[in-house]
Amino acid sequence: MRRHKGQKKRRLTRILGVCAAASIAGWILVACTGWDAQLRSESLDDSNTKYYFEGAVKEIQPFIDSGQVVVKSGQITLKQAATPGWDDIKAKERMENLLSAHYTNDILAGALSPYDGLSLAMIEACKDVGYGSADKPIPIVTGQDAEEPSLVSIWNGEQYSTIFLDLIVLAGRAVEVTIATLNNQPIEMDRAYNNGVVDVQAFLADAFELTKENLLDFVPDFHG
């Protein structure tokens, strides 16, 4: 059972990585060749990290290969991009180091982030060296979890996006499965995924890219 749950979790995590990278990819498509970006991944001791990064890199790698995206630091592996312990202080320090080493004469255009807390730390590092003006705008920074501080940042035009999963939907599905299981009732799933051993039945929950343009559609009680 644990293996089956893990399989579904890994697939969802890859999808979340793709969603975050898609925010970056959308800007790359309208940008000139040589769009400067940096990658940030999760803590290596988190079981989700590998799968999130795989999903994100799969989306961005073609742009790196074509030269549309340039990662000046060369730090494109999971280990290089990892954030130990999800530590926002370490995230800010790494961004400060990247900016001072590679962007004294160039402008960083985008940064992939897997978590809102790290996103805000990266943005803070950018603002500390002058980003946030018309001539030097804050990079396109992604995120995940739709945490309130990041919603405020998005609303204020700093963080570009986050990934939103409706916990009410997820909790409701979990309750449905629990009740059906306790009552020995059949459970209707959306589809099956083969994990190499068996077909794993799964509910599909939508993940949404949330930006300033659609924030109120997903969080109608947000007041900035």
C-alpha cells in the first residue's frame, strides 16, 4: 500500500514541477534568445524533491539546449540546485552568491522555485541589489503552495506565480475513499497508472498556476 501511495505522490509531484516550469516557459517563448535563468530545488532529504525537479527540468531543458535559456552559473543538477532543510536563509545566500558571481553586468530574468518560502527569499536577495525598477525588474519567480505571504507578493507584482492545489477537493476525495473502504463499497477512480508491478487506481486533482491575473478566481476572499 505504501508503494502504491508513493507512486501516485511521485506522479503528482512531477506534475507540480511541470506546472512551475511552465510559468517560466511561457515567458521564455516571448523572450529573446539568451534569457538568463537560475534553478532552485527542494531539500535533498525530501522524498518529493527528485520528482519535482525531474518534472521541472523536463519542461525547461529544451530551452536550455536551444540556447533560449542560459543558466550562467552552470548549476543545473539536482544536487547543485538543492536547498538544505528548505532553509530560506540558505536560499537567499545562494541567490546573493549567484547574483554577485554572474549578474553584475547582466540581468537575471527568471528563477524556478519549488516553494513559496524560498521564492520570497530569492526575491529579497534580488531587491537588495537593486532589482524592482523599470530598468531592472524583479525576475520571473515561480513558487508552490499558494501561501498567504506569496499571495500578497503576487498581488503586489513581485512573485510572479505559485501552484495552487485545492485542499478542500483533496480532503473530500480522501474522505470518500475512507468511507467507501470502511463500508466495503467499490471506489470509482478516475484512471489507473502502472507502476511496473500493478495498475494503481487514482483520483486526479487539478493543479493550477496562480498569478495576479487569476488570483481572485481561486482565492475569492483574498484582500491583499
